[in-house]
Amino acid sequence: MNLLALPAFADNYIWMIHNGAEALVVDPGDAAPVSDALKRYGLKLTAILVTHHHGDHVGGLSALQRNDLPVYGPGAEHIAGVTHAVADGDTVSWNGLRFGVHDVSGHTRGHIAYFAPEGLGDTDPTPLAFVGDTLFSGGCGRVFEGTMDQMHRALNRIAQWPASTRLCAAHEYTLSNLRFAQAVEPDNAALARHVAHCESLRAAGLPTLPTTLATELAINPFLRCTAPAVQSAALAHDAPDTAPASVFGALRLWKNTF
Ligand SMILES: [Zn+2]
């Protein structure tokens, strides 16, 4: 099994898993990068996973559609082209891999994540997750349709997964997120190391993703709402108190205008 990040648009990644014959893709906002990869590696597309309804995640569905191609997506959102509506607690199986469906609404009303506790199976059993626009390296998605509390709960849910989990986010926003993270926590040494690491990856033209949950717990302010330095920064930016939900809300509003 191979895991690939197919670049799309200015800063999206369409994640692909393939076994040399069949491929699965996640959030194909554009069909062209998917078709190119299928052709390049000689693959047949046999499943699509969708996390939420935004156009840069579903725009390629109509061009990729086939009668025998299952397209899994959130039942709480009406997405043209989804053939298998799924909800929290469901499991999607593909070529021996198992993806649990987790409700992580907040960015959109029905946003879901796909979490594979056994990762890519025999190839690499490290847990793996497709988190769409809920969590990015160093940041989190904007709260468009849900509430701050929903988004905070979604991130807390992700934080419960094993620390080794590889997180496949849908956007290369890392360096800009890390500038904000450093404004929140200028003295976080792990964050400084992550910035240097990601800058060298980008300078080499490589993705900074997947990240790992362990890394994010150490550097992502939105997962660090109980850290004293993050609480202090939030209090200086209109958080009413140091309750984790208050800290999260203040950080998210601050980031919106950063
Ligand atoms: Zn989105």
C-alpha cells in the first residue's frame, strides 16, 4: 500500500492510497490530478471518501463518477455524487483497510473524518486519518457552519486518537499557521524545531503533511488550550477566562484576523 499527496489547486492535497492496482482517493476537488495519477501508476479508482461538501473537496466527483464506484460521504450534508452516506460510528472497508467514520463537525455542519486504527495494514500499521479541513498542521479549519464549541469538541476528539496517528489534512497551510502558532507561544522550543523542519521541506518542494498527532499536541495552539502560555495569550486576546473552550474561541477569532 502506498500513500500519496496529489497537489491540487493552489494549496490542496488530494490523498490517494493505492496497492499497485486499485486506488482510493479522498476529497477529489479536481479530477485532473487524480486521472493523471491513475494513468501514471496504471491504477483503477475503486473508492472515494469525502469529508465535507466544499467545492475544493467535491468538485471532481462528477468527472470521476462510474456506476461501480462507491463514493462515501457525510449523510448530514447533501453532496451530489455521494452513493454511500455514512455517519459517526460507521466503518468503510477497502482492500483490507478499515476506516472508522468520526463526526468532527464545526468547519461545516456535517464534516466527518476517516480514522484507520491499523493504518495501511501490513505495509505500515501506524494509525492514519483523513481529517479534511478540521485540523491542519499548526492550525485548524475556520468555523463556517458549526459553533466554536462544536469545533473545539471535534479537535478534542482527534486528540484522543493514538499519538502516533498520521494526520492527512487537505491543505498546505502549515507555514502560515506556524507564524500564528509562534505569536501565541513564542517560547515553545518544539514549535521552533517544527518551523525549521517544515521550512526545509517546503524549500525542497515537499509537503509538510502528513503530520502526526504527537507533533500537533506539542506545537498546535488549538490543541494546547490547557497550556499556561496559550491560556495567557488567549486572555490577552479577549478570552473571558481560561476554560479550554474559551481559550479555543479566543484563539480562533484572533487567527481569523491574524
Ligand atoms: Zn472546507
